[in-house]
Amino acid sequence: MNEGGPTQTGDRPARKALLLRLKAWWEGYDPDEYARWVAAREAALRAANGKDSPEEVEEPPVVEDEQPEEPEPSATPEIPIDPWDDRRAEIAQYIWGEGYCGPGGPEHVISMSKLLALSPKQSLLEIGSNLGGPARTLAQKFGVWVTGYESSPNLVELANEISHRKGLLKKAEVFHYDPDTITDFDRRYDRALAKESLYQVENKAHLLEVVEAHMKPGALFLITDYVLGDESWVATDEYREWRDRESERRRPRLTTAEDIVSMLKKVRFNIRVNEDVSDHYIELINESWKGADRVAEKVATQDDGEALVQTLLREAEFWSTRVRLLRDGKLRVRRILATKKSEKPAMLSDW
């Protein structure tokens, strides 16, 4: 029984080509070389026609340093990416899970947030809430009251729609803000979280100062973020090309882990944890993208399937490049736990 009708059959060659491109990008091959290799291998298998040992076809070369080739503008319409459109938000949730836009779903967020020792009596300020997944996860797991801030208006709207649908709007509401100009949050908080959001902020020192001013004495601030692993990389053409490509989303404003620590100390934070968690993030990314081919098959059958698959391909390119840079050590992910200094002099018993 053919439920899709004749039009689906006609679309299959185009969909197959898109899936091949996705697989090539993620496995590190040049897309065109990979497509020729697949075609040659299929031809060899057909020619074998039952032979025990079909002719081996040499694998295509792996692309180590070159960026994957962009789709032709005439074949691929420009897809709006920042602020996030509905298609990109949909694809993100297919890959990362409902309410998530990047590595680490509910289990990861719960595990990393144990450093914050959360409880139902506490309030938490979240910087860079995206679709509100981490906020809702923490509200549900620990009972903490979360107020999120996000710079994409579309993500704010979608995040609150999900929270409202789940009955969590009061405990995990997200507000729009400009991280470079904000001067005031709505209250003082017991805890704060910034999950891979500071690297896109130009005036980090300003934002950290505003966060500190709205945290209670002794409050904990957990940061996970992308930082420069190799400072000399910023002087290369590769870095400039990567920065310009990333600017389609939000322009990266990278600095070193040492610079972030220095900014935190200048605004009355003590550093309790400062560790490299890059290898774990590579695992998180790879694990989520393992099923990308199944996602492509699923979304391709929708009314706007071609546009969704194109969005998926762009995301695959984005994250495969991110993994390569992490493996090369040019980018790293740091986890930093800071505590706000007490406003009162420490007692001898606290030493």
C-alpha cells in the first residue's frame, strides 16, 4: 500500500541526494566525492551479480581542514537562522530533545546542576534560556523557581508556549533581553546558570557585573561555555572564515577560560571549579546526531519537508565543524563554578 501517492516517488532521488550530503558532512567526507563513491560502490555491487567478492571501491578522501561545500544558492533558498525560525527550532528539538537547542538533554542538565545544590526554596537566574528546556528540567527535578533570559524573541515565545502547555510557566518563565545592554534583573537570586551562552556576548564583563549585583551573598553561579583553546588560531584565515559562518546564527565573541575567570574575580566571585569538559561535549554531540538520517527521513515526508531537510543539513554542517574544532583543540568547553563573596567579613569559624 502506497500511502504517500505518486508525488513521493518522484521526490525520492532528491531526498536520497540530501541524505547522502548529510551523511558525508557528518562523517567528514567531501560531499561530492562521497556521492561518487557511493554510486561507484553500488555499480560494483550490481556488476558483481552474485559473485563472492565484488570489486572493492576506494573510499573517498576524508576532509580534515576544508569546510564542507555550501549548497548552490539557486538550489537552496537562504534559511533565516537568527532569530531562530520555527523550522530551525523544530529541527533542534528532533536532534537534542524537546525544549533543547544544543548538547545535553535533561539527564545532562540534572547531572551538571548538582553542583548548585538546588532546592524548592531557591530562585535561579538562567542566562541564555533558548527553548527553556534546562529551566523546565530544573524546576521539575529540584522544585527551584527559574527565571530565564534569552536574546532571540522567537525562542522566548516558543519557550513560554511549551512551559504554558506543561503547566510550568510560573516556575520557568523566559524573558527577552539584550545581554550587552541590560542593567537590571527583576530580583536577587540564590543561584545562576549560563549554559553555552557567554561566548556570544560581546560585553561579558558588563553582563557578569549585572549578574553579580542580582545575586545574594554566597550564591552559586555555574557556567559552561566555549572558549579559545589556542589563542594563535584567531589570527588565521580559518578562524575568520569560521567566525563569519557562525555569524549567521550569532557572532561568536570568544575569549580564554583565564579571561572569564579574571572577569568573575573582578566582580566579587570566588572560583570553586574550573575544568575542561570538551571530551564529554564531543560525546554528547555525537550521541545526539547518530540518528540524524532517521530524522531526515521523517521530516522529508512533511509538507515543508524539503525546507526542513535543508535546515537539518545546515545544522549538521554547523555541528560537525564544532566537533572538529573541539577535537583539534582550537575550541574547548569549560565548566566553571563560582560563588559570590559574602558582604560581611568572614568569621574565624568560617576559615
